[in-house]
Amino acid sequence: MSLSDPIADMLTRIRNAMRINRNQVNIKASNICEGIAAVLKKEGYIEDFDRIDDSRQGILRVILKYDQDGHSIINEITRTSKPGRRIYSSVGKLPRVLAGMGIAIVSTSKGVMSDGSCREAKVGGEILCTVS
């Protein structure tokens, strides 16, 4: 079975795992999904991730993060740019998610970065998703 949108699949798997309070979730590995997981880890939304090599594509195991009360750190994670409608933004027009309390994950010429990192590096790109 071919997967037309691996990013949307990743975000849906994370969303579903958080709803049932799973500690970890397995995702089909790809470079873009690994970049998104690296940004989520750097920004403190997930504990860790690891790429597990199998004989095919590989698996990305993401360890989710919860607070002391058992509530997920990620309240909402939504796909912005879709295969049918790509959304690009210059550095000056990058969205501020929840007035800076959330992040936008952006695919740039320098790799996958958070919106704050894009502002520091002065690069724009395709807005993949927003996390709050």
C-alpha cells in the first residue's frame, strides 16, 4: 500500500496515540518525518525518537511526553500544507502559533526547522504543520 501523505499519517498516529495515553508510537520512517520528530524533540513536545531499521522502509519510534497529571504536552497538532494545496511563507509572514506559545514546523532549504529557528536564520519555506 502506497502512502500519499506520510506527514499527515505521522501527525494522525501521534494524535491517536495521545488520545489513548500511549507511551510510544511507531511511524513509517522517512527523512521528512525524521526532521519533524527532531524539531518536536528539540522544542520539548516529545521525549525522544529512534529510527529502527527493518528490511524495508524503516520505523520511526516516537516516545510521547506527558505532564505530572497525565495530560499530553501536545494539545493540538494540525497539518497546514497539504499535497493538494501547498502553503509557503516568507520569513516575515511566518505564523505565530498561540502568540508564540506554540510552534510552526517549516520545511526550508536548510532543512526542517521551527518557526523560531527560521526567524533566526532568516529563511522561509513550506509550513508543514502547527503544534500547540
